[in-house]
Amino acid sequence: MKNKKEIRFAILGYGKMGHQIEQQLRAAGHEIVAIIDNEEEWSSQRDSFRTADVAIDFSMPSVAVSNMMRAFECHVPIVVGTTGWYDRFDEVVAKAKANDASLVYGTNFSIGVYLFNRMNQWLAAEMSRYSQYGVQIDETHHTAKKDAPSGTAITLAQGIIGNHPTYDEWRLTQGESVAPNEIPVVAHRVGEVAGIHQIRWSSPEDEITIIHNAHGRQGFAAGAIRTAIWLVRHPKTICSFSETLD
């Protein structure tokens, strides 16, 4: 069994998250065998990529599926934090199974967000007893984020839907009314905000709000690295990030 210091990492996507992951890996003394951000780098670093024990992808929705397919073909386990590709989820999982691949996917790799969603699910179940309360999700991210709403907001909405019988859909809105069975989700893009998610339950009498506010990208990167080490030790696994913690 490899010591964590001996694990060889590849980084797919070299934006702000990719840089943060690189910084944390190097600070911990890990080896990085490839950093790939475009097709030219795939061509020049594919052989090095094949030597990786695990890859971490924080790329773009437009290339995440291609990156996963290449990882499966190269037999490199992969942790995927990119969002915006889940409309192809069934295709990706089928390909992973066909290649006997290892994959952990997640809309957010922060331990705090995992705990926040556990609170969210509990609160939704409690609120199902009190029809006077209605819910809204607000999320705020930096202006460079491509997808809206965030994958985390969608996960939070699904957590409510799974625990509150009134809701079976969510809808992206900018203040307009939604159907009684829909959860309104409002997305804001502001400056360099790392990520704020707010769930508000309102009644005519009062309001209950829970908030997760990420101070930076450090927690997301640390969670992804932790998950990558976990995946090396649990080969041929296909699961969500939360399943590595439950």
C-alpha cells in the first residue's frame, strides 16, 4: 500500500482551483506528474499522465467529460470537482463501469458544505410539518463561474426535495414567482466571492436562515486531495464525495 507521500498526482484544469490544489500538494510533499489545461498539453503530457496514481479535475464544464473519458481509458482514478456536466452523468458512469474505472464526483468537496447539507436535509424534514414556511436558496460566486445555479445549490435543492413532500423541482429565478412545488434558486455573480450558499425558510411570522460562507478555495482543494488519497485506497469505486464521508 502506498504511503500518501508516494502518491503521484495529475491536475486537470489549471485555473484558480488547479493552482490551489498544486500549492497544497507541493506544500505536503506530494509528487505531481502532469498539469493539463488544454489539448496541446494533453498531447505533450499524456504519457506522464498515465503514470499518475490519481487525477483531480477542476476544469471547465465543456471539457470535464472528455477529461474523465481519457482518465478511464488510461486507467487513472479521477476525482471530479467540475460542475455543469451532470446532464451526461449516465453516459459517464456507464463508460466508467465499462472501463472498470475509479471515479469520485461531487459538486463541492468542502467538509463544511457536506455538514451544511446534512443540516439542510434535517431542517427540510422538520419544516415538512409546518406548511406556513416556504423555502428559497440564494447562492453567490465569483464572476468567472460559468454555470448557474452552482452545483452545490442544486445539491442543496435536491436535499430539500428528498426530505420535504411539497417540493419536487427547483427553478432558477431572479425574483419572479414559482409554482408551489418548486424551490426558487437565485444565483448572484459578484467579484471574487469563493462561494456563499443561503437557505431561507420564511413564514408570515418569522424567518429561519442557514448560511455557508467559504472564506476561500482552500477547503475545496483540501477536500479534493483528501478524496483523491481515499480513492487510491479504494480502487474500482464509483461514488459521490458524500459517500466517502458517510
